Amino acid sequence: MIRSVGTLYAIQDLFEYLEEHSIAKDEFLGGFSKYGTSTAQDVYDTATQLSWVCTAESGQIVPTLIGKEAHQGIDRPAKLRCQLAKVIETTHPIWAALLPKGRSEAIAGFPEEIRQCFDEAFLLGEVNDEVVSWWARSAGVMRVVSQGVLVVTGLRGERKTLSFEERRTGQAPHWQGFESAYAGYDVLSARDAQDPAALKIEVKASDRSFRYAQIHVTEHEWITATNSPESYIFHIWLFDEPQPRLFVVDSSTVTAHTPRNQGKGRWRNTAIPLSAITHPSQAIVVPD
């Protein structure tokens, strides 16, 4: 969406012009082959895609409220920082997912045109209060976005387990995780169609490939699993391919990879690579 820092500068120039003048879309696009170091078409398209401007019924280009918020600042670098912050806040670009990893890690993974934008916004050099505050706010935005994605993915996994278990047993399971976050498992099902004995299922889900997927197990889930190892299993869903894949893993396999409490220290949450507890050949393909 952002082709170059020149496009953002040109949009700044357009906003300054619109503060005191008006111009129609056709006049803008037809009257300028170049606008700053960019093209009028690129400037208009980018500003429109970002919802920074709109075209009124009269044909005039009009700044939006979001656009005005994106162009605060006393000079070009300050406005550039504001533009970048608004892009992150409203569009959640792929490169912005790197922000919570820290400045050096993020810079290393940025596309060149984004790195240049950050450089000219004075976000890569001297560490001062303004720079620290900008990075902290923007990284915080992406942490919230990431958490939201995890919640949605987790709910999808739980719904898939509910459907899978009803087909497997012929009985509708109980969605325990929806009713309480303290049970230590997500779904209460039955062993099979002939055996109604309770089967506790902890559901994990990921959008990552098998190679990079991992599950997070809490101490409470571990305690619940070890208290009833024969009636507790894990459903692990991968949604990285068009057809969801399910891995059914017994509790003892998972708990063998959990840490132990030592001294006065207690673990609360641990990450376990999926490859440590199962194999791709064990996947059950479950179409949506």
C-alpha cells in the first residue's frame, strides 16, 4: 500500500494544499503528471485506500477525519511519524507484526521502502522519549491485534472440536470453555458412541505450519490432565492449509514436555513445539 516515502510526503503536500484550497479529483489527476516525487494517481490512490481522503458528490477531494488525524505535526518527520502510526493503527500491515519484537528485530525484517519511511521519520536513530513513546504505542497496537487473532483462531478450533466430537460420538459435547475459563479443559465429550464415560478435551489451534506451530499449556491445564490422564486429551488444530488438520494427542505425551517447579519458583505457562508431540502423518483432515 505504501510504495515509497515520497508518496507519503506528497500526501502531506496535498493536505497542506487542501487546508486553504479545494480541488476536484479530475482536476488533480488531469492537471498533474507528477506530484512531488510521486504521481498524482499514486497519491490519490494511496490516500483513498488509507481512507485519508474521499471524493464528495461535487467531485472535490475532501480530507477525512482519519486523514486529518494522520497529518498532525510541525514538520515533515513529525507528520511522517503520525502517518506511519495511523497506517499501523487502521490497516495492521504485515510488516507491522514485527514491531513487538523490538526495534532492531523489526528493522531487520522491514521491506526497504518501509525502512526508508522509518529512517526519514527519525525512528531509527537517536533514542529519546518521543521515539520510545512512538515505538511503545505502535507495538502495543500490534500486540492487541495479535491477541485478537489468537482469540479468533482459538474459538475456531473449539467450534471444530465440538462439531468433530458430535460426529464421532453421536452426542452433542458440552462447551465447557465457553462457560468457564477455570475448568482446565475446553470441551467435555464422551469416549465413543458406545462408552459415555467423560472425556475432557483441551483445544489448541494455530495458523502456523506444522514446522513452526507450538502449543501453550498452562499449569492449571497440566494439573487437570495429570489428575485424570486416561480421560484427558488434546485436540490441536492447524489452519495453515485450505483444509483444517486435527492432531489428537494423549495427555501423557504433552505433560512429558512440561517444566517442573523448583525451589520457590512455579511455572504458569509453557510453550511446546508441535513437532515434539506428534508427526504430520498423524493429521486428520477435517473439511470445513
